[in-house]
Amino acid sequence: MTRKNKRLFFGIAFLMALSFNCFSQENAGFALWDKIPGAVKNETYKEEPRLDSNGNRTGIRKVTEPTLMPFLVQNNGINNPAVIVCPGGGYSVLSIDKEGIKVAEWFNSIGVSAFVLKYRLPSDEIMKDKIIGPLQDAQEAIRTLRRNADKWHIDPSKIGIMGFSAGGHLASTASTHYLDKVYDHKGDISARPDFSMLIYPVISMEKGITHNGSKESLLGKTASDELISKYSNEKQINENTPPTFLVHATDDGAVPVENSINYYLALKKNKVAAEMHLYQNGGHGFGLGTKGTNIDWPAALEHWLVANKIITEKSVYLFSYFKGNGEDGLHLAYSEDGYKWQSLKNDSSFLTPEVGKDKLMRDPCIIKGGDGLYHMVWTVSWTDKGIGYASSKDLIHWSKQKFIPVMAHENETRNTWAPEITYDEVNKEYMIYWASTIPGRFPETQTTEDSGYNHRIYYTTTKDFKSFSPTKLLYESGFNVIDATILKDTKGYIMFLKDETKLPVQKNLKVAYSEILTGPYTKASTPITGNYWAEGPTAIKIDGKWTVYFDKYRDHKYGAIQQSGTGWEDISNKMTFPPGIRHGSVFEVPKSVLLQLMKE
């Protein structure tokens, strides 16, 4: 074999292997039609990849068999929103990787199932009517998702369509021509998308504003004025057009920005919810964004989807804690995964304590209540008969601090430590609970150890943090107990608590259960922590498993355990905490709340 022939042979082999790899993901797709409507048989018209000079696929030409490639969110118990993604390419090629697969993967990252539509490109060679071919595929894709909503765990009322460039024309056509009967279909399943996202879209077929390549591919070179008007989708908008999100760059040299502007103005005129983002630069075809201000549009789209209640805003974990003796007040840290924790505000205080005998802010416990406010209680002193309280809308601006004298009715009370709050959704009220020692009570567990402290857990309830029910005993464990935290569990409530017994030494964490918040609670379990002294538990479920954070206070370390199939596993070595962290509480907040905190 000559050198030239060898080069040719290996070049062909390389391209064949490349083509196989490129199309491997498409093999996961499925045919959209049992029988393609209006198809013209043509044996010589074959689908082919478009390759760059390095042999990388940049698109697909000559689509003969339209498919849907699913990217499903893996939470099978939930009906997810879904989006059909229409890649661009001037109605002559499909940029299926940059404007299809990568976009679908991004949708998955925000909890949206996505289906990349490999639609037929207009061609007289394989279609009786090339003008309606792409629309047939888009309508059938929407109906296919609704038809299979249960199987794919899709909310049939949250099916959207997204299009890039000429794919934007197809998406806007699907959004304005959904009543057009372009093929025979069974049943009355709607082809109307519930929302649209049009990214540097071709909208108009009008001279001077359209993208000529897209126009000629779809309508031909001699389209009538009537046909041009019909597929200039800014003219087809009415009050039933789906809510729309638009993105365009002002310096787009291929598809003038007026395409998006005119569509937006028509939506506004018809009182259709719409949002448009115009960027100073970016040109055409920037996809998810590579440079300049246009890289921000996916984040803007996510906010729009949240604002329109299509998706739920992402949440992150926050940790409220104190340092030292609690003199400087409230500290906050955040985590995306519950394992790596980063302090906020350079680990300085968000709120300075002002109430109580010693004006401390130890053991800060924060929850979000039924009224949408964040409510916080804390230990104000080593020897006081009450606790501190404040509320906030954003964890930055707090109400005037309040001292609640929850144990003032017991003159002999030595302390009021580690208060916590749990919201009772059934009774629409809050239960505040804490540990106190009343000398002479529970003499069977009274010792001289631990300076004579002999705690039990007490509680009060309130609906407004102005009036409170009489204080009552919540948990009589038969031992010295502090640091209770109570959370809703599958069958009721779970209480994590510390056995404070020093002789014989316990100093560990245990659990108890109750069907109702105010008890009675079961006998405490065997210890769930190891051979070290632990206190201050706070817990949250991560991936369906209880994860408990606590203070290994004798070791001057912070630790964590996680529920497993056989019990509890110490995962402290997987955790990263801010230095000097002392116990408080862990809770979830919308990411937008974190972003505001990060500005402080």
C-alpha cells in the first residue's frame, strides 16, 4: 500500500470511528414517528455529519428520520418540567451538540428533563410540503411528551420549547401555530407549549430583518407575501401565546436583534408574560455563552423559570454557629453539598447580642417559619432564666432582639441553655424548647458531678412570639439531658439529644421518637456517637439520610455522623468546617438568599 493510500485508508477509518462516536448519544434517542407524514421516498438522501477541519462534528445535515433524545431528571417520584430543545443551523444543518446536547445537560442540572429534537430540515427531496415539515416534528414532539408524561415523570402542564437561531424560528412557530393542523393526529392532545425560550432566534421572514438563509430554506426564493407574513411569527402572537424568555446580542450580524425586539413588543401588546435580555456583544451562535456578558443568560433563564413557578429555586445549606463564648454574636457558613462548609462575611458576626444577663449569643438556632420569616433563639447567659429571640426576612436585617423569660416562674432555675424551635405545621404554631436545671427536681439523678447540673427538656408554644403557653416538661429521660433538637420524620418526629450523664460517663448523642411534636417521646436509644464526648447536635437529611453535625468539644473539633443501613457512620473525616465553629443549627435556604448574604 502506498503512503498516499495508507493516509487515505486511515483517514477514512478515523472518520468512520469519529462518526460512530458522535452518533452514539443519538442512538439513545427514539423515532418520533411510526410513519412520517408527507414523506417522499428518496434512497439517495442520507443523513450525514458536518465536520470541522479537525474531524469534530459541528452539526447534522439531511435529517431523514426525526428523533427525540431524552435527558431525564433522575427523581422518579416527582413530575418534572420538561423542555424540547430545537438546535439552530439556518434550516440547513442542526448544531445538535452545542445547541442541543450541552443545553439538555444544563437543563438537567437545574432539575428539568430535556428532549433534544432532531427535526427534519426543509427539503423538497423528502417532503411533499417542506414548509410544514419542521412544524410537524415540533408539534408531534410536544404531543409525545404529554402522551408519555406519566412514564417519564413529566408535568404535562409544564412542557416548554427552546430554540436557537433557526431553531428559535421553529420554537416560535410551535408557540404561535399550535392550532394549525399540519398532520392527522389521534385524540385531542394539545400541541401548545406551556412556555418558550428563544435564543438569538430567527422570528421574522420579512425582508431587511430576516435571516435569508433560513427564509430560503423554509419558504423558498419566491415565497408569496401571504406566506412571508404567515411565518413572520411576531405577527401571529395573541393573548394565548405562551410566556416567553428571549436572548439576543445587539451585535448579532447574522440574525438582527430586531427579531427578538419585535417579538417581545408583540407579546407585551397582547399582555403575554415576557422577559428579554439584550447583550452588548456576543455576535451570533454563542450557545450557553463563552465570553462577555452573554455568559449570564443561563442564570437569568433559571431565575425566570423560578419566578414563573416552572422550577423550584435551588437551595443551599446554611449553618448558624457561635465562636468563643458567644460574645460577638451570630456567625453563618454555607455549603452546596453539606460536607464542605465555608464561612460568610469573613467569619465575622451578622448580629451582635443585646439582651440577657451576659449578652451572649450561644447555640443560635434558626428555622424558617410558616410566615416566611426566619426565627432565631439563642442562649443569652450561663445563669439566666430566659432566652433571646429575633426574626428576619433575609438573615441580614433582624428585628429588635427580645428576651423571653421562659423559666422566670421557677425561682430556683439555674440556667436556660441551648434553646431550639420547631414549627408545628398541623397546629400552625412554634414550639420552643431548651434544657434547664431546677435544684431538687429529679433527685434520683442528682449528683455532685458537672457542678450539680441535672437538666431536663422544657417547652412552650407560641403562634406570634408575643404570647406563650405555660412552660411544661417536654422530655423526662431518666438521666441528665441537654441539647435536644427535633425534626419532622417520616412517621412523626425524631429528637436528637445529648445524654449529659458524667457518672458513669455517657456524654454522647442519642435519639428518641414521637408521633406528635409535644410528645410523649420514646425512651432514648443507645448512643449513636462514638468514644468521644459529643454535644450540640443539629441535623438535616442529605440524599434521604439523616446527617447529624455536633461538637466534639473535648477534642476541639467538629464532627458528623450519617444514617446508614446498619446504624450510624462517623463521616467527620469527609467534612470541612470553619475554624473555631461551635454548635448551632443547619437549615436550607434558597440560593438567592445566599447570594445576598455573600454581598455582606
